[in-house]
Amino acid sequence: MISAKNQEVTSMKPWSLLPLACLLFLLTGLCLGQNPKAGVSLYRLEGGTSWMNDLGRFCDVFSYHQKPGTLTVSAFLIKHNDDYLIWDTGLPAATKGSKLDRTQATSREMTKTLTDQLQEINVAADQINYVAVSHYHTDHIGQASSFPQAKLLVGDKDWSVLQQADTKGREFVEHWLSGKGEVQTVSGDLDIFGDGSVLMFATPGHTPGHHSLLIKLPETGTVLLTGDLVHMQESFDNDRVPAFNTSRAETLASLDRFKRLAKHWKALVIIQHEPENMTKLPLFPEAAR
Ligand SMILES: [Zn+2]
């Protein structure tokens, strides 16, 4: 049986279907534009290198007592369609030119700043729309001030710590603390672009407002960036908690959440300070897509 509605359609002149065709074309285009995997790529940037002759404070049950180690400092650039986001900003730019000196208790090295690296792929500093940070430590906010026009995304409880006059590294985010820059404080999780492709998710414990980042790439699949949830692969595998974390209980709960997310999404996990994890992503200026 043909309904009255269908009859009406069959009696339509071909040109009268034109508006409907246009609408379908428009909706198809919009739907394609909303594909969370469309136009997302991930670059690993150098944020410096740190040397310590004693990693002891990175485990509160003394697993690394008097063990020396080298940690990479990572930053990442995410291109989402026409927007750019930087995740963590590395050591301060003034570190550039320093060399590791393993005769010292600690030392730092950096060959290129973030803006040096962006220039190599023809991205200007003022094209960065967002600077999102895992937490307030100086090896993560060190070069934030290179991107004053960007909106700063930071955990709300970490932002509260940065308000305190005695917090180390405040100068790197002074632009936003003084009210000149736009800040979005993040409570819980934040779907940054609203399409599920880049999620800043709460992993408190290292600091009260610590976050990690989930990125869905069209070819690579899901990538998880730890922030400083852990610093080394051994720490990740054995649930080590640094002695200087703000909450042992929150760290362990966050590790549990992170590992469940990684399993659920079959994710590529990048431990940002672990030198051996850096080969999991293409070497800059190549990007993971
Ligand atoms: Zn760190």
C-alpha cells in the first residue's frame, strides 16, 4: 500500500526535489566534518632532557634509591582541523644551549625551543589556539609564555596552587595569572574540541589537578599521554608512586583508571619522561596520523 506521503513524493516534479537534495548534501558534509578522526595529527616535540644521579624520590618504597637516570622532557603539538593545541611546554626556553653534565647531582639540556621546532613545520607561535598542561611543575609549563594568545587549559586544583605566591614556576604563566590571558580551569574531564577526539582526563595524585591526554588518530588509533602520572616504564609496570606526589591514594586510583582506559581503547601509551617510549611516535618533523 502506498501512503499519502509517498504518493505525494511520486507526484513531485524532479526539480522540486532540488531543495531536498541540497539539504542531504549539506547534512552529509556536516556529518563528515564531525568525524572525530578527521584531520587530527600528533607531533612529539623536544622539551629538553634531565639528568639525576639519584632517582630515589621517584619511588616512595625506595626502588630507585641512589640509582642514576636520564629523563626526557616531552611536549606535543596536536593539529585538529585548523586548530593547534600544545600539550605540556617543556623546560624553560632559557635552558636552550645547556648540556648535560653527569658529574653534577642534576643537570639539564635543550637543543631547541618549542617555537624553533614549530618554525620547522611553518607554524607560527601565534597560531597556537590552546596550551593544555598536565600539571604546574616547571618542566611542563616552562615555555607556556611563548604562546600568550593561547587559551590555557589547566586542572582547577592546579590553578589554585599556582595562585599561591610561593609556587615555583609561576613566572611562566604570569600572563594568565595576571588576567591578561584566557584561562579555562578543568574540573574532571574535558572534551577539548567537542567531538571526542582529544580528551583531557583527570588523573590526580602527582598534583591535585593533574591530567593526562587521550587523542584519537585516524590511522594510529588511540594514543594516551601520561603527563607525570608516572615517569618511567618501570614505574608504570609496577605502580610506583613518587615520594613527592600530593596523594598516594589518588595516584594509584589514577593509574588504575589510566590502565583501564588504555586496555579499553587498545591505546598506544606514551610515558612522557621515558626515553625508550619516544621511538613509539614518528621522529619530528614527522607526525603520527
Ligand atoms: Zn615532569
